[in-house]
Amino acid sequence: MTRKFQLSCESTVDMPYSVVSGRGLSVLFYHYTVGDVEYTDDMGRDPEALPKFYGFIAAGKVPKTSQLNTYEYVGYFRPLLEKGDVLHINFGSGMTPSVNNAREAARQLREEFPHRKLTVVDSLCSSSGYGLLVDEAADLWDRGMEMDELEEWLLENCGSIHHQFFTTDIQYFRRSGRMSGPTATIASILNICPILHLNAEGRIIAYSKVRGKKNAMRTTVDEMEKHAVGGAKYAGKVFISHASAPADAEEVRELILQRFPRQIKENVRIFNIGTIIASHCGPGTVAVFFWGDERE
């Protein structure tokens, strides 16, 4: 079908580039640095990119990330606007202030393209939760929804995607400066797993902790049943993402399929957490994303 505008997102959707580009979306890539060397948030285009990234972490190197600047957004949006109108879904403002630079770029480009429309929407989401929002938007785009209608839908629904996650590698939080050394050591000795989610503003909230990975998995699925649309009857899409923890992600997937009998396997998809998000959460993180009530 002929689309009336271009749908766009950023690499932090944490889905493979082949999936996103295969749906016709344009993507703007983030970068991270190790030492003085810059690397692209690859989205699975190079099969060696993620192993290289985790090799840095194993060597004790902490990757650093930064927001996208206005210049990068202008350079990205301009060729899209030369072809038509653009609806850009931005990485959530609770994770990065990049959306402000995207909006400034849009303001500048309106003078250059007065007959084009460029709309920037703050997803208030992260990782594959951001991906879930973009995936649903792409479904509506495919069905011919108008640009203004899709913008309104995004604004009304972005706060209903739940981001529920846990981590088993506390020591990464210590190395990256996000947790003090003594606290991380005690947590490791006690086998503590923090339980976290995103609030309505798209910010990470650590609201509980449990002992052991199995308990963390069960708690995650318990929270899904508590908040998902229809509770245990939930039958919508579920995205699971992980940072170098594929076996844990598969185990969580099986727990979800057992807990939600109406869930069909094709609705539950597992993705890698990309290098930008993993730079902050570290290896051992598993996250579950689903449609639910309004985030608190």
C-alpha cells in the first residue's frame, strides 16, 4: 500500500534492524564509546558487534553513551523530509533528553521545508518496550491510519506499556558507579536481585528486591498478571529482552506461557538488549514488556 508519511524511530527500540527496516521504518542510530573509540548501536547488523561489546565489559571497561544532538537529528530528518512528511517516535525522555534536540531540529527544518510536516513524539518508553510501542504504531501505519490520528494514538497509549525487569549482575552496577562497592558486595553475597520498572515519566524505579533469580522471574510474571490488560486472560503482544542472558529470557518466556493460557507463542518474542541500554543495565538483565493499565 502507498503510505502518506514516513514512520521513524531510534536504535534503542532494541529490535533487530532487519525487523524494523523490514516494516519500512527509518532508524536513527545511537553510538557508544570505549576509551576514545566510538561504536554504533548496531541492532544486529553485524553478528560480532554484541560479543565485542560484552568483551569490553568482561575486560572491566565501562562503555559510555551520550544523547543525540540537534545536528545529528537535522542530518537525519532532512533526507526524509525531502520525500514527504515524517512522524518520529523518540526514545523516552525519562532515559535521555534527546527528544528536546529532536524537537529543536524539527523547529529548524520547518523553515527549510514549510510544506512538510515533521512531528516528534516522546515515547516515554525504553528498550523493547519502546520497540513494542513502535511495532504497534507500525501495525496502524500499515492499516492506513492518518499521521495526526497516529500521533494522538501514541500520546494516549505510550503510558500503558509496562517495563518490568530484574538484574542478576549487581557487580556491573558497582563498576559503572550506579551502586556503591559495599552495597554491591553485600547484595552479591545475599544473592539479591533488584526488581525494577518504568514509571509514568519513563524513569527507572527500583521498587523491590528478592533473593535468587528464580524468585525474580516469578515476581516479574506476578507483576505482569497484576497489571496486564485482562490479568491472567491477557492475550496481547509480549516482548522480552535480555542482556547476554538468553537462557533466563527463555525461562521467563515459558513462565509467561504457563501463566497466561490464552497467550499464543507467536505473541511472545525475545530480543537482545542493545548496546546503549546494556551500557547502563549491564549483563544479566531480563525485561518483560506488555500492554497494561496506566503506569504509576
